[in-house]
Amino acid sequence: MMNNNIELKAINKTYQKSKNSTDNQVVVHDNFNLKINSGEFVALMGPSGMGKSTLLHLIGGLDKPTSGQVIIGGEQINNLNESQLTRWRADNIGFVFQSHHLLPVLTAQANVELPLALTHLNKSQRKHHAATALSLVSMADRAKHFPKELSGGQEQRVAIARAIVSDPKILLCDEPTGNLDRKTADEILSLLAKLNKEYGKTIVMVTHDLKAAEYASKVINLETYTYDLKAHNVQEARL
Amino acid sequence: MSLFEMIIKNSFRKRIRFALTALSVAVAFFLLTLLAGIDHALNSNIGGNSQFRLMTSHKVSMTQSLPINYQKKIAKVEGVKAVTYASWFGGYFKNEKNQLAMSAVEHTSYFSLFDEYLISQPDLDSWKKNRIGIVIGQGVATEFGWKLGDKIPLSSSIWMNKQGSFSWEFVVAAIYQTKGASVDDKRIFFQHRYFDKSRAYGRNNASWFSTQITPEANLDLITNQVDAQFNNSSFATRTTSEQVFIKEQAQQFADMAMVIKVVLIAVFFTLLLIVCNTMVQAIRERLNEIAMMKALGFSSFNLIKQVYLESFFLLSSGAFIGCLLANITLSQVQKLMSNFLSGITIDPSYYFYVFCLVLFAAFICSFFPALTIKRLMISNTLGAKQ
């Protein structure tokens, strides 16, 4: 990837409510355009049903637009086939979801190592990378613990370590603090801000939480189709 | 985390479920292996001289005897190389719990037809000269500690001697070895002429005739010609190949071939349903994790491979336990049934067959989970949780 710019051009995304009906379509995005520059921390906001998660899935190659272009780092990913997309995701994207989706049978260390199984790293290199990622999220001392032995915040930290272990340039976070209390949420958001500022990760985060959005450098409100450079200073400007 | 470790950890998520499913697989393979052992015994004598041997017995029942002079008449049929005869003695040692597979045989011809019993020429000559001599298998010698020259009193549950006793005196004249593991080494043979002269009744009769035919002879034609000779006499015969004869003996208890087929079909159909259900359930419980792994960059093929190996691990664990238990059981069954049916053992090629069966069953069992994984939409699955 030459740069980490994210561009969505003339995106249309529709869902069909029923398989048997052709006129029963829900339009989620209609001619939607978006550009996120490399190194930005963007919060996507808006009420439920506005297509925030759908946008995240389009950027992450988990879903394809009905029409339009999804261009990441200069590569149009909506033209890639399933196996190409799988490979592309492994190389370029880290995901953090509201539910951590850690494998319960694996320790924190093994969970973080999981994406590295797709690389050419040997066992000791994988262990080293995973240990580094865990210490970055302050979870080194919990490396041997299983998910059920961790708190919600700790599980989310491990999920973040798993997302960054293969050093992707882009982190996509879907309500990463949705299940957490305020204090723990602030810790997670600080961690994401640190990853953005100190390690140059491009972060796109879906959230309902205005406090969470304050950590972002840009907020995009899908309801008003506006963005604000400082979330705490609500000055909406139409694009 | 290697692939193997991943398979093991996923397999043991629900330990009780894994154990119960593996147990059901073990039961299936236990039955399959038992039946394979019996099937091996039924077919073990195919090949060698046995494929050129016929057995002629009374048409009505094996318990009825035939005149000894049938030997000459059978020998005249074109394609017949040699004929011998034998009678069932129904012997036991000391008490009836020690049953022995003991036969009186025509001493000049019997062992030239049955060359799977290996006897040194001096021992054979010695036996032929000794009227009360017996040839015993190495298995009998080992079991009872008998050696050459020992005088052994043996009893018959059928035949009384002229002295009005069911107890007969014998001397160990030879010990035979066997050509292969499937040949019974627990048989006892003695001279038919001694039997005939000493028994109180039924003289000049034999229980069955064994006929060796030439390799180029037509087996069906000879069978028909032999039986046709005695069709209208009061001692009508029924001639079959030796293999059919052994199978028929076994099938006095049950139609083994049919039992094997029915049990196998039922067992494996049930087995596939159980393991398929287990795998479908296991994958359904892990849909979110699988979607997450797909999001991380694991391909569908990679994940399907894991499911296939999980199925294989489950099936092979059960198959291993089942085969092991069946082997132990078969060795006991062989001891109990050695007088009735020899060669109850497992051929090494059977384990290759089991391996292929497990590979195939794992394919079937992982088919539906594989479809689920292939069709899984990451966005729908992970999105639905939130």
C-alpha cells in the first residue's frame, strides 16, 4: 500500500428486505463520498440504522458496495475477489469490535498470535511480536490468562493487541467501548489515541458516544452528513 | 499456536461431548473390527491347497456318517487327485470343559492333502506305525504341557469303545507346526483304523470326505458328479468347497455375511449422523469466532481444513479405541472358539481400510460445517451481535 488514504466514491449500498421481493429494498447509502487521510483518527457518528457499521465493513473489505468505489491506499478493493480480499485484510487492516470475539480456548498470548499464523514468522518471532503487542496495551502480565479470567476492559485490550500485532496501517473499531464502563472506556480510547499519535495508525471508529468521539481528530456525523475537526466543539459544516 | 494445537484445543472445548461422541465412534469401530476378525476367519483358508479341496458329508446332517468305501468311488471322478476321510471324535481332556478339536483321520493320505500342518517326516512315520498315536498341534502341546511319548487318556462325548468306556488311551507321537497364523494349531488327529477297530458302533463309516482336485478341474462339475453318484442311496451326500463348508458351520449359528452387512450399514449410518450433528453443533457455537478469524485474514479453505481435521481427530480417536478393544476381545474369542473356527484375527491391511474409512467419514462429517463456513457473511455475523 503506497499510502493509507481511504476513499469512498459514489457509494451506493442497498439491502433487500426479502429474498422474494424485488421492490422491498432498503437504501443505506446513496451516492456517498468520503475521504480519510493517512494518520487520521476519525469517529463515525449518527443514530442507529444510518450505516456507520456498513461503512466500516466496506472499508475493511467485509462487505461490498452495490455500486461505487472503495479505494484504500490507491487500491480499489471492491474489485478484489474473496481470496484476494482475505489476503488484503490480513496485510492491511486490524479490527476491533464491540464484542472482543477472543477465542476462549486460547490464552491472551495465543489469541494475539493468531493473525501471525498467516505470516511467514517462525514460532519465536510470533511469540516476540505478540508479547510486544501485549505490552503496548499494558497486558504483558496477563499473557498466560484465558479470556474468562480477564475483565471486559482487559479483554478489549487483548483484542486491540490482536488487531495491531501484524502492524496494519489501518484500525477499524466498531463501538470498541460499547460494553465498557466510563473509566475503562477512557483507558481504551486513550490507548487508541496513542496508537494513532505515536504509531501513526489510521483509525476509523464507529461510536454513539460523544465522549468517545472527543478522542478523534475528525468526527463525521452521518445524520447531518457533516464533519467537525474537534468533536467537543460542535460546529457542524455541510460538505 | 500450531494447527495441531488449535485442533486439540477446539476438540476439547466440550470435553464430555467429545468423549461421548468418540465413545459412539469407538463402539462402531469395535463392532466393525470384531466382525472383520470373524470374516477373516471365514475367508482365511482361501488360497493354497484349500481352494482345490472339497468336503463331502451326509446330505441330511454332519452328524450322520457315510460309508468308508465312498473314498474309492469319489476317487474315480475325473479331475479328482486324492481323497481322504475323517470322523469327529468329540474329545475332551479330564472334564468336558476342556473340549478338544479331535478327529480320527485316514493315516496314509490325510496329511498329504492337508499340507498346512507341518510334521517332520520321522515324526509322521512314527505316528503311522503307532496305532494309538496322536498328532497334536503346538498350541495343544503348549496349553497342556504334553510332549512326545506322553500317554494321554482322552474321553469322547460321542464314541464308546469296545470295553464300554468313553475313555480312550493315546500316546503323543508327533507335534505339528502350522504354515501360517490363520491355521489352527490346537487340533488333535489319530488313526481312523484304530478308531474303527476300537469303537463299539458305527464301524466302517466316516463323518466326511476331503477331496483334492487338480488345479485345472472344474469345481462345480466335480461337486455335481460326486453327489450324483450317491443321490439315490440311503447315504446321499452334499459336496461343497472347503471354504463353503467352514462358512456353513459358522452359519449354523447365524448368517454371518448378512449380519455383518446389516450391522455395518446400521452402525455407520448412525455414526455419521452422530458425528455430523456434533460437528454442525460445534461450528454453530463458534460462528462469531469463525467470522472473526475470517476478518483477521483466515481463508475459508483454512478454516474448513481445521474443521476437517477436527472431525478426523474425533473419528480417529474413536476408531483407535474401538480397534484396540476389539483386538483384545478377538484374542479372547479366538481362544474360546479355536475348536470351532480358527483364524479369528485382524489382517494388517484392515487398518489401512479403517484409515481410509475415517478419512472418508471425516469428509462427510465436515461437509455441512464447511458449507456454513463458506457461506458465512462476516458483516452479518459480527454485526448481528452488536
